[in-house]
Amino acid sequence: MQPASIEDFHTAQSPNDRAICEALRSAIDASLPDAEGKIWHGHPVWFLDRNPIVGYGKLKDCMRLMFWSGADFDEPKLKRGTGKFKDASVRYTAVEQVDLDDLTRWLEKSRNIQWDYKNIRKRKGQLERLA
């Protein structure tokens, strides 16, 4: 069953994963106060002007933090996705692995480096960089 809220998503996690989620959410909310955070496709995701920016979700053995435009951040700790999109992510198994300096820098880049995912259907799968 899909969680109704970010709080519901956190509550459904193990104590270890919940600590990771809460650290991520705190940093995201502090760095992107004007972003709208909500459950999207079952996971917490933050949007700027209806464009997905950052989100996280549970994988089998970790929590994955994903930036929709992260492939262009030039950050070695972020691993590029395998598809045609511009996403990149990092995986955490313990809250101590969340480096707030890295995370704050990545969140700043997420505001300034964006691909237009909100109009991807209109453009038949083609991404365009937002200015």
C-alpha cells in the first residue's frame, strides 16, 4: 500500500532507515524551503515549479537518495543512472554515512542544474535543460 504522506513513509521504515530518511528530509527542507515535498510513485519527492528535483526510497538493502538532474552535478560520490535520463544517486545503509556538507552542496546544485522532467511527455521523452 502506498503511503499517504512523507511521515507515513518514514513510519513504515526500520529504525535505521527511518533515521536516514529523517536526516535527508531535514537537509532537503532546510536547503530547498520553497520546494513542495510529497509522495510520488510511493516515495518522498521534492519539486520546484512542478519539476522533480530530489527524492529518496527504500531499496532491498539501503535507502537511495536520487537527484533527477544529478548526472550533471560533477560529483564523484553520485552514481549516474543507467538509462537515458540525467539522474544520479547515492545509497546509504547508516545515518552516519550521510555527509551534510556533500548533501547541502548537491541540494544547491539541484536548484541550479535542472532538466525539464515535468514536460518530458509533451516532448516525447526528450529532455531539455532549464535555464
